[in-house]
Amino acid sequence: LNLSNTITLTKEDVESLQDEPLAISLDLVLELPLAFVAYENASFNIVEILEMDSETDLFGREEPSEETLDELLANTLGENANVDFTASLKLNYNNDLGVACTLYLAKDSFVKEIALKEGSNILDVSLTREEIADVWEMYPFNPTILLKIPGSKEGIHYALTKDSALDVTLGAQLETKIFYELSLEGEE
């Protein structure tokens, strides 16, 4: 570390300021580059890094549901209803880390692996009916969110700049189609 700039205060300088309040401060800003070599996949647990409450249900539920998803739909819509639905996670992201990486959402049997290319992108990640039913029955649903950066046996050098960032907005979309069976019987 080399600080070549100097400030010299003489006794006369200090005495000339006696009628004024005197304060001397020094602010030092060091810009340190962050660089690392990944010989294996480097993993970062986003929930821990952001100090998120790992006991809170992602859907805001206060208690587990006593019904399965199919039971809930049947009790809500009636036995004569058949519900077909599709669901997906919507990711709007900007990856300025300088490297493609993978985002993992995982809890028990639910695991989604999402490839994040460099730059800005919008992704639809499909969920099967079974995955939705599994998530519904998990309480609290608070998945681990891991960010993995690829490595290799030779090592890959990564350098993060002060502008490096990964911004992700996550949402969910559910489309439903409800089919009712009706019996139309009339008098002749």
C-alpha cells in the first residue's frame, strides 16, 4: 500500500484556526477486487447470505393444509368438476457476474435446476401437477436457493468487479381449466 499524497499542518496553521472548531478526519476507500479459482462447482446458499428466515412458508401459510391439492379442489369445486392446470415459475433476471451459472431451488423431493446465461433474460420454468401437489403438501415450503458457478479440474479463474450483480425476480403463474359434468334430463 502506497499513499503518496501528504498534507502538512504547521503550528501557525493550527494557531490561525483557534477561533474555529478544529476537526481533522481522513476517509480512506480501498477498492479490492474479488477473484477466485473454481476447481469444483462453487455453491452459494442465497437464503443464508441474505439472512432470510428459513422457517417462513414461501406462500405465507400459517399452518399446513390438512387436505391434499386434489382434495382441496374437489371440496372447493365439487365432485363433478375436473380441473386441468399448468403452472410455471417466471424468472426475470440480469446476470452481470461475468459467468453463466445455475440456480437451484430445492426442498425434499422438489428440485428445480435453472440455467442462468450471462445478460438479461426471462425464463418460464414448467411445473408438473405432481410437483405442484408435492409443494402444496410441504409445510413450511421454504426451499434452499443455491447459486452454483461451474469449475473444472484445471480451475477456472473468475474475477468479480464492483459492478458484478445477479438480479432475479421470481413469480409464479397458474392456469386452470375447469370441466363440469352436467346431466341434463328433462320431461318429454
